[in-house]
Amino acid sequence: MARYTRRAQVLLTEVQYRSLQTLAEAEEKPLGALLREAAEELCSREERRGQKARAARQLLALPGTDVPEDYQEWERRYLDQRVETHG
């Protein structure tokens, strides 16, 4: 189980507080747990976004390749070559 060591204070509007409290009650958990889960989801989403951005930059940095004039012929040669190298 995670050990919580840091405290954060946030001010909410009455509407926000009531909405969050209603969600917490519907999920049968404390409001603090609901807020921690929301924070974790946001952090995870940002991490995934960063990973996708890095992957896209890496793909865009790859050298270009020639476009085959006859795709079916290129595909046949590619598959033949793949069978030769991978069995």
C-alpha cells in the first residue's frame, strides 16, 4: 500500500465539492481517495502523452525510403525475404 507523505490543499467551489462528494459516495470511497485516483489518472495520461510524443519524434527521425512503383511486387519480395530470414 502506498504511503502518503505529502499534503496538498485545494479550494473548490460549492458545486465542485458537492459533485465530487456525490461521486465519492456513489463509489463508496472517501473523497480523498477519489481525488488521489484522479491525480494518478492525470499523471498517467501525461506520461502516456509524453511517450507517444517521443515515439512520434523517433519515427519522424527515421530515414526515408523509396516508394515502390508496384506495391504487389514489393510486397511479394518483402514476404519472400521475410520467410528466408525468419523461417
